[in-house]
Amino acid sequence: MPQPARQFERSAWPERFAQSAQQSARRFADCRRARNRVLALRRTAVIAAAIGIVLAGLVGLGRFMGVGPFAGHIPEARYSAESWNLTVVNRWHRIPDAYPEPDLTRLRNGEQVDSRIYPDLQRMFDAMRADGLNPEVSAGYRTRATQQRILDEKIEAYWSEGVPRAAARTKALETVAVPGTSEHELGLAVDVNAAGMNDAAANQKVYAWLAEHAAQYGFVLRYPDGGTAVTGVAYEPWHYRYVGVQAASAMCANDLTLEEYAGAM
Ligand SMILES: [Zn+2]
């Protein structure tokens, strides 16, 4: 007599085995998918954190160093029409959007300055010439576009010397201000050298004269030796900034930079 039950049992073994194998394969696949999801989440979190750190770094550089693509977000300098002469523009404070387009006076050599500083500048140059010097304003007012061109040319120069792009920009920014943060864009700053600029001894005489007398005409040595931590710029014996006779005398007498004087006002 045939025994269907036993036959059934025999034939059912492989099937049950197969079912259980499928179940554990499914469980294994589920487990692997879950683990992959966790890994993917972790990867995303790490990438997001890295992007966050890089962005924060760039914003930080832009804000505090005045470099990088976020330099446009450098905070505005304080400005009021009454104390226009004390506007502090530096690597931490850009020219405010409300700063009016300056009314300019053109000098004989083509350089321009804010018309409000022209009478005192002329008096100062008359006095220098009377003392036997032959000075010239080698740089006066600059538009933002000019400042950008000067920066671009400096970067190109380093680049052509083989300095990598990012490093070339950093190096250029050691001596050229970020567009929007140069005092030359205010029209209140002048670079004064001996005419021709090629005679180092003649330049030194001009710088010595200015250091002694410029304050009487309302101009101050804007980036004094040893003042870099406050001004953000290395010593520039040729760069003079108009602040008016009263402020210049007070700054000179108390050995204050514009940052310190205007901050204490
Ligand atoms: Zn200058």
C-alpha cells in the first residue's frame, strides 16, 4: 500500500527548507538595506558638515580678512554727512552704500581728489615746494573698477611668476585693498612721492617733510609703522589721508590712528 503521508513528508522537506532559506535571505537583505541606509545617512551628514565648515571658513575669511567670494559682505563703515572726514574705511569696514559719489577736482597730472580736500592739499604742496621739494600725487581718487583692475593685475603678475591662483590672490591682497575697502575710493587719500618716484632719496625727503608738517594741513600718515594691528595695513610712508586740521592735530598730538581717534569720538 502506498504511503502518501510519508511521500508528502519527504517531498515537503526541501520545500520547507527552501522557504526558510528564502526567509533568511530576505531578512539578510532587509538587514543589509537598513545598514546601507544608516551608512548613507552618515555619509550625507559628514558631507554636509564638511560643506558647512568650508562655507563658514569662506564667510569668516570674507568678513574678517576682507578676502574671498564673501568679501562683499564686509560690514559697512559708519558714515554721517557732518563727519565725512572721519569715515573709517579699512579691511573690516567697506565704503557704505550711502556714501555719496565724490565731487572731484582734477590735478595737473590727471589724478583726482575730493574737491573738499583740494584747498588744503594745494596749500601743503605750495609749502613743500617753498621748502625746495618737488612732490606729486602719484595716486588720488580711484573708482571701484580701477581698484578691481589693480587687484586683478597684481594677481596676474604673481600668477605669471608661477604662484598658484588662490595663493596669488592672498599675496596680492597683502598690498592691494579689496575693491570697496580702499580709501582711494573715498577720494580723501593721496599717495605723495617725489615727482617721477624713481629717486629713493628724494622720496625719503618728501616722506620726512610730510611726517613733520602734514597735520598742519589736515593730513595724517594713515598707516604708521607699528600700527598694522589696528589699521590692517603695513607701514606706507606715502599714503596720507585727509581728516581736517582739527582732527589731524589731535591725532598727531596723541599718537592715534584714525581707527583709534574715530572709535573714541
Ligand atoms: Zn595709497
